[in-house]
Amino acid sequence: MSLAVPEIALTDPEVHRDPFTVYGRAREQSPVVRLLAPGFAPMWALTRHDAITAMLTDPRFALTAASYQRPDVPADCLPYLRTMQEMEGAEHRRLRRLLSGAFGARRAAEFRPRIVPLVDALLDDVAARAADGPVDLLDLFARPLPIDVISVLVGVPEADRPQWKEYGAAVAAGHGAAFAAAIPRIVADARAVVARRRAEPADDLVSYLLAADDGDGDRLAEAEIVTLVWHLVLAGQTPTNLIANAVRALFEHPDQLALLRADEGLLPGAVEELTRWCGPQLMSIPRYAQRDVTLAGVRIAEGEPVTALLAAANRDPRVVDDPERLDVTRPVGASAHLGYAHGPHHCLGAPLARVQTEVALGVLLRRFPDLAPAGEAPRVPDPGTWRLAALPVRLDDSLVYQPKGCDPWT
């Protein structure tokens, strides 16, 4: 290397306890750092907003073939596991073009009324269980909501949705035996959904994609749609951690919680601010240098991995005023966060994740005005993802709550 750079041991308890401070301190020391973890080669990491956005749009850094070649998954499932997240260039652009209409802000807004009853149904269960004492809002609400949304979005029949809840739980639990066992079942059920909608179109995502073309006659193949459903199950869990993190952050900042309760119009901006402040993705998927590159005076050799410390960029004082302050009144667009990455691989489902989080927080706060923490909300020690292991809450007198079917932020 041409310059000495700071090093961060990802096993350091301080990284697990407060990655925002550790990564932020590194950001002010250097725009480039080295990440160290036992059993892995050192990895370069960028810390500043401008360097990160430049790298994520720089063709000299590319994704590589992902780890979808898994010995614990049947061979016939493997082709469906290579998602857009592993694609580059023309192949990636083609899929983005065909899918963009299905995942834009307008489509997400149109889907919003269908999220409200899903939120209400889960909160009914929360209210019922709270009669016996504190409940875990992560387990009963934030974790099951995304797969419920995905099931309705793609057109999973009502009778099949309990097993899709199992898939969501297996994916959310991480890459263990349950995750591997769920993959063939998810693929098989996704294929069944696509076949059903080809025969019987309905008002859902799969039917939309089966009919979509780019204006020149190019259409999605059935295998591409099945792969997208798998990708939704895999990547669509982001709101779980964002919702849980947001509720804890609001508990820790009661003045901000009070502002949000008092002015429902703040919610869209508040969701952006909470994504900046406590978004679950602490770092990006690594890119690999396609040739020798110099970044901020540091030589990155061909083939070496580079990640982006999104948690550091989201609190970079060079782009965000007073970045260490959580401010739900911060205007939309002022947070300049990278919670959904940047560039060609900016999260396709970001509009849906935003709407889902807005509805979840809005209905939650409206229905339960006395919602409060009921003990410690421990975190999972993970240097790459900011997530809770549990979120115990109490409802108290809020069991007399607002009517269901009411999304107060619309």
C-alpha cells in the first residue's frame, strides 16, 4: 500500500456496540480504512460520502459471481438464486428496464392501501397478547410484516401464506440450515405462483411482470420472474430491521417521538431520517477492483475487495448538517443517506420499503399512543447489519385505540 491507513477489527466489541461511532471516527481519520476479521482476507473500506458514491458508480469496481453455488441446495434451484444483485452491465440494465415500472414510487403508492390491513392484523395480535404483559414487537410485528407484504404483492394464495411466513422467518434468521432447507420450497412455490398467474392474471406483481415489455418486444422469461420472487423474499426483509431500529430510536429520543405524534405530516421525512440515523445496512456488498486503482492516495490492487461503510457516510458532516442529531423534521432529501446504496445497484424496492415503513410506523403510533419500552432491546453482534434481537414493549392503557383500517399518514 502507498499510505498507512487505519485498521478496524470487526471483532472489536465497540464495533458491535456502537458501529456508528467507530466507523465515524475512522471517517474523520481517513477516507480509506482496512477491515480485519479472523479467517478472512483484509478488505478495503471507504468511509466518506463522496468517495463512496464515486466508487459505486465506477466501472473499475464490479461485483463478482455470488455465492449461489451452494452444495446444500439442489442443483435445479441454483439458477434461480443468481439475482440482479450479482449482475452487471447490459444484463443488469435490461432487467432494471423491464422491472422499473413495477417498483416505482407510483406503484408503491398504489399498493399502500393493501399494506394497511396487513399492519392492522398483526397489531391485533400484538394487542391481544399484550393483555398478559409486555410483548416482543420485533417477533410479533416487524419480523412477519415484510413477508406478509411480499405474499400479497406477488399474489400468493391466502391458503399458502402461512408457509410463506415460515420462509420469511427462515431467511430473517440467517444463512443456517433452516435457510438452506427453505430455498427449494420457496423456488417451487414461486414457480407455482407464476404458472397460476400465467393462466389466471390478477392485480398483483407477477401478473404485471408477465405482461411487461420494454416497448421493443423484450419480455421477462418465466425463470427471471421466479428469480425475482426469490430475490424479494431474500432482500425484502430490510423493513424488519428498519422498523425495529426506528421504534427503538424514537424511544431513545422522546422529543422526536412527540414531534412525530403531534404532526403526522412529518412521517415521510422522518422515515428518511430514521433510515439515515439507524438504517440496518452498515456496509455495502463488496466490489472488486477490475485493475489496479488508486483511491485517496491508497493503491487498490486488481481483484481486491472494497466495501462502503454506509453508516459512516450517512453521518458525514461534509454532506449532512449536524449529522449526529436525529431530527424527524429534517426535510425529505436533506439527509443524503445511502441506506439503499447508490448507482446502478440502488435498491429497486426502495419505494416499497419506504411506503411499508411509513404505514407500519404511522399505524403503530396512532393505534397505541402509550406505546413504551418494556426492558432491554438487545442487539445482534453484527458489524455489517444494525439489528435487534428483541424489542419488548408495553401498551398499557392504549388497548383502547383508534379504529382499524386507518392509515393516518394518507
